[in-house]
Amino acid sequence: MSNTSNFRDAIREARTQALVGPNVIANALPYLGGGLILTALGTYGGLGVIRANPGLFFPTFIGAVIVELILFFVAQNVAEKGKNSVALPLLAAYSLLSGYTLSGLVFVALRTEGVGIQGIGLAALGCGITFIAARQIGSNLSDTDGMALTKTINLGIIALVVVVGLQFVFALFGVYTPGWLEIGISALGVFLFAGASVVDFYILPRTYRNDQYLPAALSMYLTYINLFIFILRLLIALNGRD
């Protein structure tokens, strides 16, 4: 929006729009919080495996990634059909596995001078601040601005997924991203998922009914977990890796 007057007009327009599920985000928040707690537990368990038996972590990490991907698509499909009693344990298992696969990055962060536990706390704080700001901005977007932002962020995230996938494949063969490029990719990831958090507050109430809180919670979970990951990656890249 180009000026303050346009911004005020957009807010008035957004308030007059019919929402499919005006309370779906509020209904989803307890499940989002529960998923994040389970992810923290999964991360703690993964750190325990890394410290006790480092050789075991990588094969179990690959297995967890595969199962995690399967669970994601199954749980998303079941949740969108409204089968909450079936979707909930699937999403709980997905959250635990997500934490396990995240533990490798957290371990690197803990070992990186200048990051450590305070950097992990800073990444979590950044997610919280983003949530507060995104709620105010996303809830007041007009249809024109909301759809334009949604399309832009979606395209950006698709490109980011391709780049990160190539990074992972190259890393398996011992080819690592140069520091300056890692900083650029991580900063782009922070920007895109901060934008995705705004999109969530615009698009979810227009997509899901109030009783479809589990798919809404899954969407928000993915946004904030990935935002946390890219903030942490950026801090590690800026401070140098061991």
C-alpha cells in the first residue's frame, strides 16, 4: 500500500469481508502450542542420541525425514476431511519427528560460538514477535493486497524449497554452501516465512471453517518452525560454523 490513506481504506475493506472461519485461528492456537511443545521434546531426544551415540543419529535422521514426510501428507489429508480424532495423533507424531530432525541444527547452534542457547532463545523470541506483528497486519489486509502477498510468498517458498533441497543433496556428497551464500539463503528464508506468517492470518480464516482448526494449526506450525530454522541458520552463518 502506497500511503496511510490507502492503508486505512484497506482496513475498513477487510473488516467488511465475510470470513469462512473467523475464530479458526483462535481455535487452532492450543494445538499449535501443543505441537511446538512436542517438537521441543523431540529435539531434546535427538540431542540425547547425538551425544550418546553420534553414529546412530544420521541413519535415524534419514528414516525420520522419510516418515515425517509421509505423516505430513496423511495427517493433512485426514485433518482437512474433518477426522480430528484420527488426525490429532498423526500430527502429534509428526511434531515429535520434526523435533528429532531439527535436533541436528540445534546441536550445531549450541556448538557455534556466538550462538549457543542464547541464539536459540533469540530465534524463538523472533518467532513470537513475528506472530504479534503478523496478527495485526494479516488480519487487516484487503483482498487485493492479501492475494498478491499470498501468491508472491508461495512462489518464493517454492523456489526456496528447491534451493534447500539441492543444498541437502550436495551436503550428502560433501559439497557445502559457501558462507556468503548460506547467509543469503537463510536471510531469504527468514523474510519469506515472516511473510508467510502474515499470509496465515489473512488466508486461514478465509479457507477453513471454525471446526477445521487442525489443518489451520498445521499451516501455522509449518510457518513458525521454518521461521525458527532459518533464523537459527542465519545466526550460525553469521557467526561461522565449526
